[in-house]
Amino acid sequence: MYDVLIIGGGLVGSSLACALEPLGLRVGMVEATPGTGHGASGPPAFDERNLALAAASLNALDALGVLSRLATPPAPIRRIHVSRRGDLGAVRLDAREFGRDAFGGVVVARDLGAALEARLAGLATLRRHRPAVLTGLEVGEDHVEVAVSGVGPDAGTESRLHARLLVAADGTASPVRSAMGIATDDHDYGQTLFVCSLAAARAPDGTAWERFSDSGPIALLPRPDGHYGAIIGVPTEDADAVAEFPDADYLALFQQRFGGRAGRLIRAAGAAATRSVVALPGSSWRRAWCWSEMPPRPCTRSAPRASTSVCATR
């Protein structure tokens, strides 16, 4: 019997496993991928995407013993510049004006995944079930029974796990949510986001750029490797054509949409696409789980975050 069973070994599930270590609980984690130690690349979330993390998130990763395991320290975000194509004016933020060295930092998801993997390897109270996927669950009075099945080389192996608390950290298309019968309200923004690394004639200076246009959002983030992490949104109906662009055409599209604020862009590499869809719990579940509808309770450090994240789905 586990005290806590986590379904999903991505950023959320892995971070939770690290955070639970000091409590001495029996923790299990079910992961669909075999992990980097088996010649695999780890969970799909740990790819070439660029993660802009607020200072509070970096502090949390540091407290969990993850930040020090990054191969390269996060690239600091010292300035933020937000504009809209065709409009006058812009929003400019400078961390020094707020008495800070930086608002946060940028890490590559792949590098963060490697650091989390290194930290998880040292957790004595964690048992990892991988590669395996959830195939069913039953909720009892005081525990949850979970059926998991092996995948890949372990296909056909099945086991049943028991836990007092089940945590669903298994992504947007959550099998746990589906098994619990929790419906969702999906909103498709009609955008496909392309993510890649860009080199510019002028090296990043700690500015994070965000620009909006009628065709979709664009962002340039300073990466730890001295390049920019680039994100560009295109209408979904144009995504297939953009995916076939050679690097030179992709670079020209980005430069045309973004302009010359960050200097001349000279090289693009590793463009990958992801569909922009948000799934929120259905209205009945939003009401049931909204923090603000629970009885009043004294505020703790985590309560404001929980209130914000849960109530935002109303």
C-alpha cells in the first residue's frame, strides 16, 4: 500500500515525488516511458521546448535539489518587452526597477528533465513503475486500487497497485481523469505553435520578447546556450505548410513577423510543432473542486497558489 501514488513522471509528477521525500511517505510513480537510463529520451514533455520559469519556480526547484543538477544554469530574464504589431507603444519591464537581478530564468525542457531524473534516482522512498500505463482504477472507502500494464519490452505484464492518495499528473489527455469520468470543456485556439532555437547576429542580453499579431503570438527567450528559444503561432490550417519550410524560409517568416528588435536572425534549428488546445474540467467538477467554495480556513504558504490555480478554471 502506497501513501501516495503518482500517475505521470513529467515535470509535475517528478517534482511532487521530490517534494514528498522529507515526509518519509511510501511513494510510487507510474511512468509511460522507460527513462533516459534505458536509452530513451524520457517523457515527451522533456523536449526542446524553452521554459520561462518565474523566480519562485526556480527557488522551488532549488529547494527540491533539482536546480543544482542542471548541466547549465538558467538564462536570467532581466527585462521583458511586450508589443503588438500595428499598435503604438509597448510594455517594458526591468527587474532592476523592482530591486531584483532577474524576474526568473529560461531552461530547456530536455535539460530540466535530465536534472529531475538525476534527483529522482537518489530518492530512497520512491518506487518507480516504468514503462507502464494505467488501464483501470477503483475507488474504495479508504484507498484506490489501480491497474497498470507494462509497455514496450514489458508488454503483457499487469499489476495492481493500492494507495491512500492517487495523484493525476498524466497530462492534458489524462487517463486518470477519463477513468474517473471527469468531463472537460475543450477550447481550441486554432493555433499551432512552432518551437525552435534561433541564433541572432546580436547575442541575447537577458530580454524576453513577446509580440502579438493577427496571425498569432511570437516570443523570443534567452537560452542558456547563448541562442534564443523561439515560439511562433500560426493558424492551424497553415501549420502543415509551415512544417515543410526549409530553415531559411522559416527564419524569414519569423523575422517578418517579429521585426528587428532583437537584431538580425541568422540561423534556425530544430523546429517542432504542438497544437494549442486547453482542456478545463467540466462545469460540475469546477464547482465541486473550486477552493473558494470550500469552508474558510487559515491561509498557508501554498493556499494562495491553490486558490489561484483551481479557481481559474471557473
